[in-house]
Amino acid sequence: MQYYSLGKQSPNVDFKTAAITGQAPDKGLYFPTTIPQFTFEQIERFKTLDKASLAFEVMKPYVGGTIDDASLQQICAETIHFDFPLVPITETISSLELFHGPTLAFKDVGARFMSRCLGYFSKKAAAENGSAANTKPSTVLVATSGDTGGAVANGFLGVDGVQVIILYPKGKVSPIQELQLTTCGQNITALEVEGSFDDCQAIVKDAFMDAALNAAYNLTSANSINVARWLPQQLYYFFAWQQWVANNGDAIPMNIVVPSGNFGNICAGMMAKASGLPLGHFVAACNANNVVTRYLQTEKYEIHKAVATVSNAMDVGNPSNFVRILEIMQNNFEQLKNSLSSYSYDDIVTESTIERIYKANHYTLDPHGAVAFLAAEEFGKQFGKPAIILETAHPVKFPEVVERAIGETIAIPTSVQFLLDKEKVAIPMGASFGSFKNWMLSIAAEQ
Ligand SMILES: *Cc1c(COP(=O)(O)O)cnc(C)c1O
């Protein structure tokens, strides 16, 4: 299996190179040269296969021999080592709960898979060079509005040969999110930036372009454009479908509503479908950042500066992964419209939906799930069909909004209560690339 750049100006590479470099030299996103096709017999077998074996079979073609089978089996088993339950909310809408991982967000799956792949490649390089001392460690730089940082920190914690530097905006992530970012220690460093998420992202972008930093470090990004983070997200569509078929048989298609920001998650689902998994229609649920919603109406792709909303993990003005969706759809607008719909909602209706569903159905949605729920209702009204929504984060990660909406405090899940006893450790950082660069170079000099 090879990957080509959607920029079309760079050579093809294997999975290993795509995972280590993230983006192609021409700044294009990598895309597999052929989408693996599962046969009817394989799909039948997938209905009842255990999760770890299913994960291995789905990922194996994409990894294309760059990781040996036994190691890939272990990576897959560790990646999906938690539950992905499909829980009914109403008669026609169910929630695929993707928040049972260590940081209570769906990003755990991609981050765990990617970290273990990089760890594997780094170990192999060290063995080939005779000693780890000759191999410059990978330094993962990541800007976060909350969820990505926690998942990446947790996923990479203790992975040899990889150090992680996380930039987060001071005062703009929730208390649980901040603890997840700042209490890991070991190979994880958190920088508390005196600015916005956009400032953090701008610093990371500048870092990748900076000659001195690239000479001192082996820089890698851990955002969803990396194939090792993007592709394993297909797995929970397989797990959802297993449960759907067990409950409903395979005559009723499973339509899927995905709360979308950078469009990596929904794009992975569309890949799963393109590889033969019999999924129904896709719906991208968006907040006020609705470039794609408008594109599907007008065929005009107009990017804008992200606006802040209560579903802040979807505050993206120019979704990076949308080009991959266009590629899956062979850049055919009609084909795209037949496979994908999109609806967009403001904060007011998002918040009132959290309250309404809590009262009527005793289900607590997080703000992202609430946007998805609204889209599922609208899709149901328009087409008279059932749908599942992807609940991408636990409501406790957005306590301010959710507690205001439901009028109660949310219990902190036992799995993260240990965080409350930990001490936050973060390095204060000005919101300028200059201060970041000076700090990075002073650290490199010490090492
Ligand atoms: C990252 C994130 C999203 C958006 O996912 P994309 O793959 O960027 O579309 C939605 N909800 C939550 C909670 C997230 O953390």
C-alpha cells in the first residue's frame, strides 16, 4: 500500500513515511493509492468478529507491511481497549458513545494508534542504528482547544523515542481537560499560552516552517491529517455496525450523523463505506462554522475565520480533511450530495437541546452531541429514517454549558477521578512564535 499526496507534487510513500512526516513535502494530505475492498464473505464474518481481530483486519491493508503482524495485532488491541456502546436515546436516534476511552473523547482511538505506530518505528530505527543514542527522538508538536491535547498526551505517555509538546490557550479549556493535559509528566510537556487557540495553532505552524527548529528537532504533527490518526477512526464505524446489525438485522441501513470540525472523523467513516462496509447516509453536523453545509447548498467553498461556539472542538473555518472526502467522491459534486448531507446550528438551540433531551429522554448530551442530535432529528423529519449520532466527548468535559442547560452538576466518571488529586504542571508561554522558539532552542541546548 502506497500513499500519494493530494497536492500531486510529491512522490508516493509507504505508511511508515506518511505516519512519521504527517504531511507531504508539497503540503498535500496523504491518501491511499487504492482503497482496500472487503469481500461479501469478509463483511459477513465481520458481523460477529471480536473487536481486536476486526481492528487488525481493517488496519492491516493500510499499514501495508510496514509493521509486522504480531506488533500490529498488539497495537490494535491496545488502541480499542474500551467500550463503544450504541445506546438508544429516542425510538429512532441512538448514540454511539465514543467517550469511554482514557481521556473521554473519540480522539483517544486515533491518538493511541498513532502513538504506538511512532513508538514502533522509533524502536525499529534505534535497533537498526545499533543504539537509541544515535537516533534523534521525534518531537510531536500539537496545538489544542481541549480534546486533542489530552488524547495525544495520554496516547503518547511513556512511548520511548517520542517527546510531546502541547500548546493550549490559558483559561480556555475546561478543568478536566486542563488536568488531562498538564499532569502526565514523563515525555509530555504542556505549555500554557497567553492567548487563543488560533495563537497556539499559528505558533505550531510557524515551528514546522522554521529552519533552526527543524535542525534541532525531528518535528512531527499529531493532528488529524496524519494517516496514523485519521485511518483508525474507521474502526468505530465497524463496531457501531456490528451492534446495529445485531439489533436491527441488515435490511435497515445505518445512517450516521457526525459532529464535524476538521472532518477527519466523518471522512474515516466514508472510507469505511468505500471499502465495502454497508453503511447508510452520512450527515455532517456543524455549529456556526458551516463551510461544508453551505458548500452542499451552493457548490461554493468559502472558508472563513473560525468563530467561537459552545461546541469548540468543531470551531474550524477551513476543514483540512474535506479534500479527502472530495477524493473519495472522485470530485463529483452529485455523487457527494447523494452520500453526504449537512446541517448547521447555533449555540442557543444547541444548549436548549441539551436541556430538552435531558428532561424528555434522561440522556445527557455534550454540546457536540447536541449539534449531532439536532441534525439527526432534521434528517429524520426530512427522510423518515432512523440514524445514529456519534457522541464524541463526555459531557463532563464541557461542564459550564451542560450544567447550565440541565441545572445539575455532572458526576465525574470514576475513571478520571484520580486526576483531581494531581498537580497541574505547565510552562507559561507568551503568545508569540519568538518566545516559543527561544524556549525550544534553550531546551535543545540543555539536552
Ligand atoms: C475533534 C472533535 C470533533 C470534530 O472532529 P473532526 O474529526 O475534526 O471533524 C467533534 N467533537 C469533539 C468532542 C471533538 O473533540
